[in-house]
Amino acid sequence: MVISAYKEQRFKPIHKRWIVERTFSWMENDRRLCRNYEPTFDSAEEMGKISEIKLLKKI
């Protein structure tokens, strides 16, 4: 009798990765972060920080 190794493998989510992926997906819902409309890197970075603040207000 041969037991397939495929049946023994199961999907095991990595908890910390799910937290990061969820956060990125929430931040992508912000229109200003979907595309880079900002003229400088500093202003783009600030928009990211503002998006994080809005995200924390939701929680």
C-alpha cells in the first residue's frame, strides 16, 4: 500500500503574514495610495502615514 504525501500536506496559514496582508489590502482601499499622484517621495510617504492613521481610527 502506498500513501500519497500529497494528502498529508495541508494549508497552514502564517498568522503574522495574514495580519500584514490584511493591512496592505485595507490600505489599498484608499484612493490616494492606489496610484502615485504625489510629486515627491516625501509627500507620498506622508499620504501613507495619513492612511495608517485613518486605518487605526477604524479599529
